Amino acid sequence: MKILELKKVRKSFGGIMAVESFSLDVEEGEIVGLIGPNGAGKSTLFNCVAGVFPPTAGEILFRGEKINNQKPWDLCRKGLARTFQIVKPFASRTVLYNVMVGAFITTDKRAEAELRAMEVLRHLHMEDCKDVRAGNLTIADRKRLEIAKALATRPRLLLLDEVMAGLRPTEVDEMVAIIKRLRDAGMTIFVIEHIMRAIMALSDRIAVLHFGTKIAEGSPQEVAHDERVIKAYLGEEYGAA
Amino acid sequence: MNPSRYHKLSLILVVVIALCLPLVVRSATYLHILILLYLYAYLTTSWNLVGGFAGVLPLGHATFVGIGAYTSTILSLQYGISPWIGMLVGAVLSSVVGVIIGLPTFKMRGAYFALATIAFAEGIRVMVENIDYLGPFQLNGPRGLQIPPLNTGLANMMFASKEPYYYIILVMLVGVLALTWFISRSKLGYYLVAGGEEPEAAQALGVNVARAKLIAMALSSFLTAFAGTFWAQFTLYIHPKSVMSLDISFEIAFIALIGGRGSIAGPMLGALLLRPVGDFSRIYFGDKLPGLHLIIFGVVLVLVMFYQPRGLQEPLTRIYNRAMRHLFGGGETA
């Protein structure tokens, strides 16, 4: 079943075209990667899907329902969660507090929200830093906290915007393992990433964005050998390797 | 002894001391200072629901004091309705006005929001100053309203001595502190803090930030109006400058910023520190250097923002916890 359908989505800011006629289907239980050079329109596309702003034209369907003009908080309640490229922790509060904000989505009871938040933290091996102020976390832990907050809302579809940028190689491996575990637990994941090693290892399918248009789509192998992708994004050395 | 036990014990101790204070403090002047201290602690705690937890800086809360004061006073002067009932009517009215002000202004950020709330508050004050009759209600413009001290007694919230006022405002203060404690631990509290710190991130977690802020504003203006009625009954004379002026809004913000926004103890600590400074400087320097207290407030604010940007509540809480650990040997608890 298709969980997310993008049909000829276009987004322009004034005269600047950020995304042009982008179409993509995401199946339930898939990990789909979105790659492309800086400024290609990846985050803009995510923002359209997550309801930050509506697309200029085209249609976005989430579980068969058109969501073009829906607000982020309503979409989150329907099961669509996202992380931010520039992490946005509630810095003055503890890690547990941060995650509980997400967990309150299905309950009004504090005890229940706390229980759920702790579950998520254990799942991400973060229970030891539950009482640490979010502003004092390392960058790797901040990225994990972003995911923890999103997971606490129990999403069906998770949009991950560069959760591995700035991480050390061992931390990247850890993150890949975490994301794979989430998929195994039944979640669909749509991920923007620059670290090719990670996106190749993770994705079932990859779409490539360049100057706002999709120039390729396919399995990691297909995309890695696509002439246009090598030229626009990967670079000649990558194709040779 | 576990930490929550000694927290509870020290809280009970503080309340008992507060209850007994009028037995020790016989001077009407000092009692008056204490009542105003509690009143400002109450006002700031009510303000804190929006200004602290929701992370915006409203500077027009005097409007709600004024609405509370005028509503109950007009109802009792013209219709003989008890101020206790007028207090509730005023609070509901204030809440409605709060939401009306909040609807457009919560879309603004930072200084723009603060300026917009000042504009609303000053606009309403100037209107009241220039209106003698609002429909059937007599406002008396700048001359204000005087409540003749005829029927003293609990039913009319009017007393010959200061002690009853002391206990009324004490109960109000304890009530609003308890409510704040409850809200800070509730879903609404979490949503307000999240929306105040990182609105975009909060929205992505299912928080309707605008709605949470409006609820907080409704609650805050509701509670603030109670203080207005109390003030009117305490001084028995209200006019726009006394209950709607910017000075009130600013002093609330001073107390909150110095004590610590967004914390439960902050407004109380801020009032404990600033109110006596203000009152004593007015008593001793009022004739030679009127307004000295405002300069002192300014200096204190600058120093606090420099060294303790989260307000004095943070270092004081740390000292309190350490002292408690020494006293009771609570081990590794914080």
C-alpha cells in the first residue's frame, strides 16, 4: 500500500523555483532515500510534505488523503513525524521532558507520557541521559534526541532530514542500525542524507534531486551507476570506484 | 529522609510562617507592604503562565487588573452586587479581552509582541480615561471610582483592618502557585514550554502552539482580574492611572525577569526582593528622589541578566537543595 504519494509537486518562492514537478510514491514499510546537491530542494520538499508550507501546485497524499494544506500538528496526529536538519531541542529542559512533549500526543496523562517517553529512550539507548539538559548534549545525542522526539508521537511515516550529518563514522553506523530497526518494527522512512555510505546501506530505493527536478530514481545500485547522477552529484571518482 | 518529604515540610513551614506573620507584624505599614508584596507575587505568577511558560513577553497585563477592578466596583456601586461575584464576572470579561488581544498579537514575535500588548493596554487606558459613561455604566473618566467604606464585612470584601486583606491575598497567592505547579506538570505546561522555546519543533510534534498560547492567555487574564478586584477593595479608590497604568505591567515584568521566568518560585522570589526595595526607597527617599526604586530595579535587572540570565531562582534553588542535603543528609538526591 502506498503511504505517501507525491504527484507533480511544485514549490516556488516568488520567482524562484525550488521544486519542479516532483513525483514519487513511498510504499508502506520502505526506506526511501532522497539525495542531491546542496540547494537542490530536498528540505523544501520535506517542508511541503510535513505541512510547514503548502506546495504551489501538485498533490501530496498521505495514506490516500490529500494533505496539501494541512498544518504540521494535524499531520503529526495522523502519523507523519519529522526531524529537523538543524536540530531544535527544547534546550532548557531535560531529555526526558523533550521526548514527553511528543509522547503527550495520544494521552493527557503525565504518567503515561513519561512511560512512553522512557520506552522510546530505552529503544535508542538514551535512558542514561534522560535527566541531562538537552542543550548540554553532544551533537550525536542531539540528533538521536530529534529522532526520539519524533518517535514518541508513534508515527507511521518518519521523515529524517540529515540525521547523520556531523556524526563520526561509528556514530553513523549506530544510526543506520537504529533506522533499520525502526523499519523492522513496521515504520516507513523517508530520509534525506548526504553520507553516501549510509544512504546506500539503508535505502530500498533512492530518488535524486537536482535543481528542483528528479533526475533519477531506483535501487541504490541503479542510482550509483546513473550517468546523470554521477555528473550532478556523486562525481566522476565515485562512478569509477 | 527522602527529598520530597523535606520539600513538603519546608513548604508547610513557609505557609505556617506566612499565616502567623500578622500576629508578629503589628505595624499597619509593614502589613501593607506585605500585602502589596503578595499582590505582586500573585500578579506575576498569573502573568508567568503566558510570560514565563509560553515564552513571550506581554507588557499589557495592567489592562486585566483594570478590567477586574472596574467590573467588580461598578457592579457593587451601581447594582449592589457583592465584589465576590463581581470578581468572577470581571475575570470572565478579562479572559475574553485577553483572547481578543491574543488572537492577533500571538502571531508576532519577540519585541513586536511586547509592543503590541503595550499598545492595546495603553489604548484601553486612554479610552477609560476619556469615558464618563460606558452605556449604563459609570466610569467617571480620569476621576475614577470611590467605594464608600460603609458596609464592612466578609460578604462585601471590605474590612476596617488590614489583617483580613492579608489572609485573602495569601489564600489567592497559595492558590495561584498551586495552580501553576499543576499546570507546569500537565500536558498544557509541556506544550507551552515547547511552543515557547522552539515553535516549529513543537508544531512538528503535534502541538498547536497558537491554541496553547491562547488557553494560557485566557487563564492568565482571568487570574489577573482577581487581583484587580482585590486591589479595588483594598484601596477603595480606583482610577485609570492606579489600576491600568504601564507601571504595573512593567513592574510585573521586572519581578518575573529578576526572579526567573517560567519557574514556579521565580515570581515569588522576585517579589520578595523587589517589593521591599521599592517600598522602602519610596518611604525614605520618596520626597527627595521619587522614582529611585525604578533606577534600582533597572540596575538589578541588568546585573541579574548579566550573571544569571534565567533569574535568581536558579542559583537559589541550588543553594536550597545543598542546604537541605546538609541538614538532612539526603545523600545523592538533587
